[in-house]
Amino acid sequence: MESKDTITKAEKQRKSIATTSSNKLDKLRNDFFIQHFFDYMPKRISLKAIKYNKALQKRIEININHYKDFSEKFSSIEIEIIPKKNKYGEFIIIKKEDINHYHIYFNDNKRKKIKKTSINKNDNVSKINVIIDYQVTSLNELFNYCKCIESINFKQFYRNNITNMSAMFNGCTSLKELNLNNFNTNNVNDMSGLFYQCSSLKELNLNNFNTNNVTNMYGMFNQCLSLKELDLNNFNTDNVTNMYVMFNQCSSLERLNLNNFNTYNVTNMCGMFSECSSLKELNLNNFNTNNVIIMNSMFRKCSILERLNLNNFNTNNVRDFCGMFYGCSSLQDLNISNFNTDNATNISWMFSGCTSLKELNLNHFNTNNVNDMSGMFNECLSLKKLNINNFKTNTVTNMSSMFRKCSSLKELNLNNFNTNNVINMSSMFYECSSLEELNLVNFNTLNVTNMSAMFNECSSLKELNIDNFNTNNVTNMRSMFGGCSSIERLNLHNFNTNNVTNMSWIFRKCSSLKELNLNHFNTNNVNDMSGMFNGCSSLKELNINNFDFNNVTNMNSMFYRCSDELKLKIKSQFKNLKEDAF
């Protein structure tokens, strides 16, 4: 028979084993409960249950880390929307597959869930509350063209699983207030078009934005017409590759802090500051452009920008410079001596509208690969000298408007130009009104199809030797010599006009021309001769004996402001011409 002590010891052991087993079982149950608690309840409800129930927190032994992890994964996004008065339409864009994860309530009435995403006149809505469940991971186009919204406040945004915010507020043209203080952008990689066309926003606080993972900022602030300043000092752009039209048409922007921008990986800066017409200064000293391929329209119409220091710019890989400084009308000097254009194929309109530029040093420009020079110096009104002796134009096909309205240029040496492949020379020297001579003896125009307005308004040009011109393929000669009021002689004996359809205004205001022999002109295909000799007031001899008018549909003002003597000769020669030709 067991002693009392032995029984007591055995009972203690049994109790100890039972207790241990019970503790282990409780722990297992508890671990299981913690692990699966969140799976058995709607995530929004379970989050609030934990957040506000201390007893429950103690029961499942949850700590702040559990709660934080859970919140970052499963918390809802809560948004308060204020519609603009008397403005109706869509207030949110929801994809069909996500419709069950959006909870919409009007006017703080959270008992009645709304099943529509637009408002009309009869709704009488002053406030809209939206709750988005954790299953939604993309906010792409969430408010896309929701033009009835005046204010958006993100009351709760503890989620970190959102990766796409592209075009999120795109086209919210009535939006005046946007509270993003609770935004979590930690894992966002796409912010393209995020605030595109938020044209009523006057301020935007993005101090809490984490852009570490963003690769795309294309059009991010495009057409934010009312924004006056933008502090992006906290932006980390280490991984961004696309900044295309990022600040395009931010026309009210007076200050822009980009001091910490790392642009090492950016390949596209096309239109980045285009039409920032209120920017007086722009500090880009920290910009690394080593990998940029496109700078097209980068500073287009930055019309009050007086200085631009681009000494740090590396353009080794840039192919497209089209319109880079287009319309920078306040720039008085521009030092781009560091620019490497070895890979450039397009330099069209590059300096167009730089009306205050008095000189431009392009001695270092390598144009071996360029195919488009159209409008390159268009409206450089103050440019008095231009040395482009180093230009190689072998591959260029378009020279239209190249020197258009360079009205201060008194001389222009183009002896080095190779025009073998040029197709378009329209308006090439249009309104070069200070040019007194122009040597184009080396020009090969065999492939040119358009010569319209080529010398139009070259009012100081006294002579023009174009004996070498081959016009076999030209179809348009409209206003070609219009306004060349100082030219007294014009020899066009080599002109082949077989393919020309438009000769309107070709000799308009050639008021010093005394004679013109066009006996060889073939006008079989011409349909427009309007204003052809308009204002040729000194013309006494005009030989157009072989002109064929059969296909001509417009002869208005063809001989208007010609001498009465000439008009009588023409009328007697061509009795079928209508009176409106004179």
C-alpha cells in the first residue's frame, strides 16, 4: 500500500502534467486564434474590433507589431468627398471586379449603402463617404475625369500595398482642395498622370510622399494650371526613368524646388517644363542627364525665363532636341557649348521663338545624323550673326522655316550646305528682311517638292541667283518670291513647273520687277493663280504667252495693283479672263 507522501507526490506530478498540457493546449489554441482570427471576420470590422477592444487585445495577446502588420495589410481607405455645388456626374470610378470592396454613403448616413457612383440634381448630396477594402491594390484612375468634385480628404490611408496611382485624379478640373496627409505611397511605382488636369488646384502639400519605388512620373503635374509653387524637396527620384511632360502647362508656377532630384536613370525629359510660363528661374544644377534620350520641347514656352544654366548637362545620348527652347522669348543668352549632338537626329524648332537671343555659338554642333532642321532658328528676331559653317546637312530632309523671321540677320553663309536629300524648303528664308544677298549656288533641289514662301518678304534682297535650281518635283510655289520688293531681275529660265499645282501669290509685291519672262512655264496642272502678280507695280513686260488656264479654278486678284498699261496688254491677249483677275 502506497504511503501518503507517495500519493501526494504522484498527484503533484499528474497535476503538473495536466497543467503543462493545458498551457500547451491554450497556447496552441491562442496561436491558432491569433493566426486565423483575421480570416474569420471582414477585415474592416476585425481591424476596428482590435483597435478599440482592450480585452480582445489582451485575450489574443496582440501587440503593436501585430496590429501594425495587420493594419498595413488589411486596413481600409476612408475618403471624404465634397461635390461642387450644382455640379453633377461621376464622383468615383470603380472597376467591375472591385465593386463589392467599395462602400459608399451619402451625407454621413452610414446605415444606407449607396450603389451608384454618380450624383444628379435630385440626390441633394453635400458629402460623400467612401470606404475601400484591402482587396483593392490599385488606385489607377480612381477619380478619372470626376469633374463634379471640389474637395477630397483621405481620412484614413494606412495601407502599404498600393502600387499604382497613375491618373488617380486625372481630369478633376473642379478640385480645389486635396488632403493627402495620410497618404501611404511606400510601394507605389507608378505616379504617371497623378494630378493631370487638376486645373483648379492652387496648392498641393506632398511633404509626406515617399517616392522611393516610383519609376514613372510621366505627366504627374501636367496642366495643373493654377499651382503657384511646388516643393518637392522630399522627393526621391532615384528610380524614375520617365519625366515626360511632368510639369507641362503649369502656367502659374512661380517657384519649383527640384534641388534633391536625382535624374540619373531618366531617359525621357520631353516637355518636362513646357509652358511653365510664370517661371522666372529654374535651378537644374543637380540634374544628371547622362541617360536622357529625348529633350524635345523641354523648356518650350518658358517665356519669362531670363537665364538658364545648363553647364552640367550631358547630352551624349540625346537624339531628339526638337523645340527644346521653343518660345523662350526672354532668354538673352544661352551657353550650350557643352552640348554633344553626335547622336542627334532631330534639331527642328530648337531655338524657334527665342526672340531676345542676340548671338548663338553652335561651332561645336555635330549634325552628321540630323534629318530634320525645320524651324530651327524660326523667329530668332534679334539674332544678328549666325555661324553654321560646321553644319553637315547630308542627311537632312526638311529645312522648312529654318531661318523664318530671322529679321535681323544681314548675312548668311550656306556654302557648306548639302541639300541633296531635302524635300521641303517652304518658308526657309521667310521674312529674312535684312538679308541683302544670298548665295545658293551650291543648293541641289532635285528632291524638293515644296518651295512655298521660300523667299517670302525678303524685302532687302536685291538679287537672287537660282539658276542652279532644279524644280522638277516641286508641286507648291505659293508666295515663293512674295514681298521681295527690292529684286529688279529674276531669271527663272531653268524652272520646270510641270508638277506645280499652286502658283498663288508667287510674285506678290515684287514691286521693283520691271520684266518677267515666264514663256517656258508649264501651267497644265496649276489650279490656283490667285494674286500671282498682285502688287507688281513696276512690271512693264510680262511674257505668259504659253499659259494654260484650263485647270485653274482661282484667279482672284491675279493682276491686282499692276499698272494699267500691263492690264490692258493682258486683257487684249487673254480676252476670256474674268474681271476679278484684275
